[in-house]
Amino acid sequence: MMFFFRFQRFEEDTRRTTLLSHPILGSDPTKYPNFIGMTQLNRGDEISESLVNAIEASAILVIVFSEGYASSKWYARNQTGPFGISFSKLEERFKENSEKLQTWRKALKEAASLSGFHSLNIRRESELINEVVNHILKRLDDVFRPGDNNNQLVGLESTVEKIESLLGVESKDVWALGIWGIGGIGKTTIARATFDKISRYFEGSCFLENVRGEVQRPGGLACLRQKLLSNLLKDKNVILDIGLNFRRLSRMKVLIVFDDVTCFSQLESLIGSLDWLTPVSRIIITTRNKQVLRNLGVGKVYEMGPLEYHHALELFSRHAFKRNHPDVGYEKLSSNVMKYAQGVPLAIKVLGCFLYIREKEVWESAINKLQSILHPSILEVLKISYDGLDDKEKNIFLDVACFFQGEGVNLVMKFFNASGFYPEIGISVLIDKSLIVIDSYSKITMHDLLQKLGREVVRQESINPENRSRLWHHEDTYEVLTHNTGTEKIEGICLDMSKVKDIHLNPNTFTKMRKLRFLKFYSSSFNGENKCKVSYLQDPGFAEVKYFYWHGYPLKSLPSNLNAEKLLFLELPGSDIEQLCDGVKVCIS
């Protein structure tokens, strides 16, 4: 709460154009909801109890002294000049009450020792007012911040400061800033917190939330444009003439946030270009697609990363336990949830709310279930990025999620090229959409939750594992190989043999898998052995295989229909193979 308190002479005309008649200090409740008013204290007035209570309850009290205020009943000052003259007159009126005079004199000295603003030092009154108000509002940031931000901004306060710094609010250039990252990482939260903190410094401001979702509604684009213009111009009945309104806006200092933008055409329809903006305006764009920012010419991009562990645990605890730390006995379970969420705020909050007031047994069951099935609320948000891919890009994403996490990019690119997936553009798109990363060691990686997303997409292809395109879970793979139920829908198999019992393969196990491109039988244990036993392999079945890895391969020769021209990778550690295909590079250890 902020309270303006004015000490003035009774004779002053308060209706004239003075500092306190300025609209900013007129306590506009829509712009400054915590500013409760301005009180004038005239000569002879007593301070009411309600006024005293309001002053004491305020976070900041602003006192404005007029030149002749000392002749009023309340304050005096033992100075020369107009104030000294006014105080002398006051002494004549209260000469019989020296104790009260001394109290006033002491109070005035204390007020004079406080730092403040003098109108003579800033010639233009509007500049003085803006300086005073901005100084106050900076002090009141915590008061103005929405109450639920305590839960939203755990570990993100420093990020808001970084965003402010990148925006360069004090500079004179038009700044467009992109906030980029995977779904659920906190882009909207950061943009909203920044907007709430700095929007008061702009003549017009607008936060367009969920642009992606709104434009999909009938008439959604027109509604967004209406909201943008009416908010910026503070006119609910604004005419949707873009040219006319942009000319009006070109003379204003505005702040606009476009949240969750998925393609350049959305921004183009809403704002055109940045050329019409004044040099002091600011634009923030949140997106999962970095290419959107390039198309608009956004030079500054802030990449959102996961929360640090201690911040993630605090955020989780606030939702799961309604406190800043886990309850006694739930520390290990909470740690397991943190390993699963990997610092993604969306996952942390969803799981915290889901597990709130549940028994330990339920926690354990839920955590075990999450290892194979993504929580629906998390899936819904993450899958938005996947749904925006074309078929080739989807195949690349699913192959990485199921088979190539942590593999070298050169081999993977060759594999995808041979599969007809156009990886040069496909990999680039996935990187721009924050779905994969190529690390400093030239290996392809993705966030654990995104890997779970890819595998969940495959799992939902069919309730029966044999009718899915990719097999990576040892139980599903064991079932299909043991019962020889493979179909032509299977394109890849990855089996950790250390997790299963011996599998006696039927010689025609792979004959139905005509689309098989990837086969990897490996052991994660140090002294792993081959668990896939077979006396021979029947043709056909390997004509399309490009990646062939089999730890302890049991036969003396490779399948006869393994196409050497299509095979890119062959590794048979711990095998006794004697005959290879001509022209195939092999690694045997």
C-alpha cells in the first residue's frame, strides 16, 4: 500500500495544475492498485484515527511540502527564508505551548534529514513526477507482485533480473527479446513476472498469453489483435485499423509480451514488424521454436534451463507438503521425484499436487508407474512440440528417444540419411524446437522427460507391443521375441539382455519384420552374456537393417540377406563369427 499525504496552506487552490494534480499521482486504481489515495491536511484540521491507521499500514508514506506549509498547525521548520518566516508566525500563535513547538521543530528536522526530491532540481514537473513515482514503485515491487508468485518464482528471481538486464529498459533502442525453451520449463512464468514488474514504466502494455492456442479458435486472431490494440491504447472500443492504430502507437512507449508463439505468421499478423515501434518500446516473445525469433529479427535470446536441485525440491515441497522442505520420512521419495522431473517446473508442480496428502505406498507406486508412463498433464504440454513436426521429423525424434540418446551425431546423421529422413533440416528443426541438443562432445541428447514423451508416443501406437514401430523396453521385447509375434510394423529393437532370462529365438523370428532398420542386443552389465540363443536365422528379415549390434552373436556367419550396401554400422563384441559380408566394416572384441 502506498499513501500520499500532503501538507499545504489552507489558502492554496488545489484545483490548479500542480504536482499533485498530475494523473499519475491521482491514484489511477487500474494502473496502481496499491495506491490508496492522497490526503490534504488543511490548517486547523486534526488527524483522524482512520488516517493514522492508514498511514501506519502503508508500505511507503510520501509527504509533499508546499512552500507555506509551516504556517499550518502541524509542521514547522527552524530555517531561513519562507519556511523560517512561516515558522515564526506559528510561534506567535502557539507561544504559550513551547513544548508542542519543540515537538514540531524536532519532527521537521527529522523530515529534513530524509533523502527526497526537490522541484527546483528538476525543472520539468512531469520529469519530477515520473522520477518520484518510479523510485517508489521500485521500492514496492514485492508489494505489487501477485500473491501466488511465491510458488511460481522459486529459483527464478535471478532469471527475472537477467531478463530485465537484457531488455535494457533504460536504453533508447527498440529491444525485442526471445525467451526460448522446452514446454513446461517456465517461459510464461518468467515473462509474466517480468511484465508485472516493469509494465508500469510504459504508457501502454499488453500480455498476450497462449498465442498458439488462441489463434486456433474461430476468430481467435482478430480477438488477439483487438486485445492488443485496446490494451495498448486503453480504448475498449478501438477500431481495428492496423495502419491507423500503429501510427498512434508509434508515438508511445509500449511493452508487449507475445506468449507461446509457434510460427512467424502469427506475429506478422499481429504486429507486422518492429519498425513502427518507438526506440523506448520493448517486446518479449516466448516460444519453443527458435526459428520464429530469427524470422522476426530478434537478436537477443534467453534460453530457459532447468531449475537447480535445491530450488526444484523447494518448489516441489510447496506443492506436495505446503512448506519449503519435504516432510520427515519423505526425503528419499522426494529425491526420486526430482530425478524424474529433471528440473522442469511444470513436472515438479504437477507431481507435487498429484502426491499431496498421499500415503508413502501410493508415492512408491506412482513413482514406479512414472518410469514407464508419462503423467497425462505433463504429456499434454510436452506433446505440443511433437505434434508440430512433420512425419520425417517425428521419425527422427522417436528414433533418438528410443535408440540414439547419447550417440555420436555423425553416425546418427548417416543412419537417418539412409532411412530417408533428411536429417540436415530435420535435426536443425528439432534443435530449434528444444527437442534435442547436440552437446560439446558431438553427441545427440534430449531431456529425460522428452525421451519419455517419445517413448510414450510409441507406446500409445498399440496396446500390443508387436504392433508398435519401436521396441526398447526389455519386458515388451522379451514378450515379442519369446512368443515370436513380431510384425512388419516393427522398425527397431533395442534390448538390454542383462535384464531378461535366456530367449530361444525361432529361426524365422525376424522374417515378419520387413521394415526392421535397427537391431541392438547389448548387455549393460560388465560381464554380460548373450541371452538370445538361435541355431540359425531364416531369410528374409534383415534386408533393410542399417544398424546391427549383437553382443555375443551366436552364429558363425551373418544373415545372408544382410545388405552390405545399406548396412552402416556392424558391431559384434564377444562373438565367434567367421564370415562377414564383403565391404562391411566390422568391430569385433
